[in-house]
Amino acid sequence: MKDIINENKKDVQAAKRDKKAVKKIRRRESHKFLFDMVSVLFSRG
């Protein structure tokens, strides 16, 4: 039983880490999107 619980803990920690990584990537992508919008506006202006 203990082994199973330990494995589950590892899985949960890995999932949390993945979520954080996904958040970072999403944030970076949204920043890129904002910069693209701004550059398009400036190039038109």
C-alpha cells in the first residue's frame, strides 16, 4: 500500500510541475501575441 501512495504522490507532484510549465508557456505565448498586435498597429500607423 505504501508504494502505491508514494507513486501517487510522485504523479501529483509531476502534474503540478506540468501545470506550472504550461502556465509559463501560455503566458509567454500571450506576451508574444500582444507584441505582435502592437507591432501591427505601429507598422500601420
